[in-house]
Amino acid sequence: MTDTGDEFLVRPPQDELPDDIYAEDGSVRSDFLVLVGAAIADRDTLFLRQRVARLHESELGDLIEAIQPEQRLALVRLLGDDFDLTALTEVDEAIRLQIVDQMPNEQIAAAIGELDSDDAVYILEDLDHEDREEILAKLPFTERVRLRRALDYPESSAGRRMQTEFVAVPPFWTVGQTIDYMRDEDDLPESFTQIFVIDPTFKLLGTVDLDRILRTKRQMKIETIMRETSHAVPAEMDQEEAAQLFEQYDLLSAAVVDENDRLVGVLTIDDVVDVIQEEAEEDLLRLGGVGDEELSDSVVETSRSRVPWLAVNLVTAFISASVISLFEGTIEQVVALAILMPIVAGMGGNAGSQTMTVTVRALATRNLDIHNAWRVARREAGVGLINGALFGTLVGVVAAIWFRDVSIGGIITTAMLINMFAAAMAGITIPVLLHRSGTDPAVSSAVFVTAITDTTGFFSFLGLATWWFMSS
């Protein structure tokens, strides 16, 4: 029993607890969170080991994110050696660092030794250099060398994502020898779908799928059934490019090779799925100008990540304001212009954001290149003109009736046509130009597209109004 303040909480027997920890909306069930919180408060290690330690790593990661911050460290301490460190690969970076920083290096080293190399690297890469070296020093020599080699590759590269455990055999082995080796050898990955064929220098010669092995007679040599691999991934390749190879060729796994074509690891589909999700989330956040923000970040960290592009946006806002100031006299004479200005700028901004989002995503997936850029630009120009004419006419009619002035309706109709065409052109040309210059279009495009649509909208609307009223 647990005293929760107002009542005593009695934890039900293990066999009465439901197996699924998730509610219908996908969140961790509140009653399960209450039970876990009570067990942590009571230091009930029996309940935690029977009900929490047995969770899948992704479930345990969701649970860690859902409980209170002060409960996370207590949970890890109470579970001790039963805590699955792999769960930390499923949580936000801030939470992972919070937990790992409070764990003894001896405990981390013992847990790292039980992980796949790709998961071990994922956790080690965020640690301080001194702690990382101390943990690596406690590992067996072979494992330490593998992890150091992976950590030496650039961040977000295939070498960082690869698993250094793989099955490799020489070409002169028979199928029977290979099968016996896989049965008898203890130091092999828990799961794999391919066997790699190498020469004495570890240079990759080819691959053999497991189904081919099982369907071939034992006396056949591996070199007779292997196929040359045309999709080996360079260790220095960016992880997003590697993910695109998997998508293009429907791969389940791929060899990772160094600059000398020597086999150094394997990239598997589960890692690639994580990469695709991370890259998509990163592009989405950058389009909003919030960088690598995570839900677990503090107020100060969140504010710091949003400040830079807000500052740039402030500068562009002053530029738009300066355009308005050029027509101050016209606005004073025709107050309706001040009321209608936000409509012109807002519609242009939304149209530009639509085109920009499609363009940035197409660039990220490599569906937009030099061969089809002009065709896509023509399409977006046509869309801008059609939507500009459609909504410009609609707003023009409303404005003419509202202010009882047909000229106001005609001015805003023309201005919206011009601005939505400009928005469409800016939405495709700015990301493409930024991409060609080596700048990430997901980070920079939004501010510049907004600046162009605001400036163009204000200038066209107020400029047309000034010309019309001065000439009439």
C-alpha cells in the first residue's frame, strides 16, 4: 500500500495488470503512471523489475518521458543492472543526458557492453570527452576499438549510424562451413539478413542473402552464389543520403565501407527508419525557425533556439514597415488602405509558405533537380496567377462593397494578383538558390520568403493606390 496523501493506493497483483501500457490516444496510461510513481516512492523494486524492467525499450523510453523528472533518476537507480540502457536511445537528448550524467561510469560501461554498437555509439557520442574515455577504457579491447572507430566518423554520417557487428566469410568457404560457423560462433549479431563476403584484407567482394544460403546445398562455395553489391554505403556519407539509397533500392541492410572499400559495418533498416524520422522532424522544425528544439528543453534553452531567426524576422519587418512609411500620405487620405493591407500581405505570405514547403521537401528527397526545376517553376507561376486572380477578385468585390468604392476593389485585386505571383516565385526560387549555395533551405527560406511577400504586397497595393488617387 502507498499513502498518496488523501488515500491509500493498493497495487493490484501482477496477473491483473493489463499488458498494454498505452491508452487509446497512444499516450502512456495514467493509471499505470500512478502505479509506477507509487512504486518509485515506496522503493518497490520487485514491482519495478517485474512490470517496468520487462518493457520493450521503446515502451520504457515513453514511460521515462511521461513520468516526472525527479522520478526518472530514482527509477534508474532502483532498477540498477535491470535497467535497459537501450531505452535512452528512445528519449529526447536532454532527458538522456540528464539520466546518463547521474549514472556511475562503471554502470554505463557494464550496460554499454550489452548493447549493439550502433546504440552504444548513440549514447556515447553525447557524453563529455573525459567520461567517454573512462567508459571506453573499461570495455574489452575489441569492442573498444570498434566503438572508437565509429565515433571517429562525422556526426550524422553512415559511420556513426552503422552497427559494427556483422557476419563476414571468405569466398572459398562452402555453404556448409558458413552455416556451421553461424551456429557455433557466439560473437555474432542477434539478427541479420545478409552475409558479407570479404578477402583477407577485409575488402568487400559481395553479399549473400540468408534465404539463398538456406536454399543452396552445403558443398557449394560461397563465391558461386554471392552477388556483387552495388549499394555499399561509404562510411563518410551523410545519413540522409544513405537513407535515400535504402528507399530507392528497397534495402533491408547495406554494407558500410571505408575509403579503401574495406568492410567496417552494416547499416540496417531499423536505423534508417530512425534517420528518416529525424530528418523529417528536423526539416519541419527548421521551417518554423526553431532549430533542434525538443519538448524536454528548458524555458531558457527553448528561448535561445528561437531567438536568432526571430531577430532576422524583426529586421525584415522593419524593411516592410519602411515600405509602408513611403506611402504615409496616401494612407492618411484613404483609411481603407490601412484596413486592407494585412489581407494582401497575409494571403501572399500563406501562398509563399505553401510553395516553399513543397519545394524544401522536394529538395530534401531529391525529387527536385536541375532537370525539372524549370517545369516546376512554370507550374507554380501558373498556380500563383490563378489563385491570385481568384482570391483577388473575391477580396476586390468584398472591398468595393464594404467601402463603396469600385477603385479600391480594383486596386486590391491587382495587388493580390501581383503579390501571389511573386509569392509563388519566391517560394520556389529562394529554396533552390539557397540549396545551390550550400545553405540549408529549411533553415533560411521562411524568413526571406516572408520578407519578399510582405514587401511586394505593401509596395504593390500602396503604390497602385498612390498612382490611382494622384492621377484621378
